[in-house]
Amino acid sequence: MSHELRTPLTAILGLSESLEAQIVGPLSDKQRHYIQTIHKSGEHLLGLISSILDLAKISAGKVDLEITRVDVGAWPRTVCG
């Protein structure tokens, strides 16, 4: 299922990126805006599909959790450098 959903979306994202980079020729401002909207919407859809597939894995009991100890007090220092 993952492959069937992600492959066409990956093509859409790749082609929209190529168009946005004006590889095939110059774009008008309106065309550039449309391509950016297509690309942003595609990325959002890919995130939703990934979340749905993750939920399906969890529901099917196919997710292995790795439980580790985390020092919550050290977290901001680690993230902020």
C-alpha cells in the first residue's frame, strides 16, 4: 500500500520541483505560484499518508517500540547546543 500511494506523489513532487526550478523554461509569477501551491500541497499530502500508514501499522500490531531512558532535564541543552 505504501508504494502505491507514495510513488505517484513522489513523481508529482519531483516534477513540481523541476518546474519551479524553471528547468524546462521560464515561468510567469502566476505559474510559479501555482507550482509552489502544488508542491506544498503534495508535501502536506505525503505527510498525511505517512501518518495514516503509521497508524495502520500500530493498529495491526506491527510496530516495535524501543523503550529507552531519556534525561528530560538535558533535552533543551542538547537541542539548543
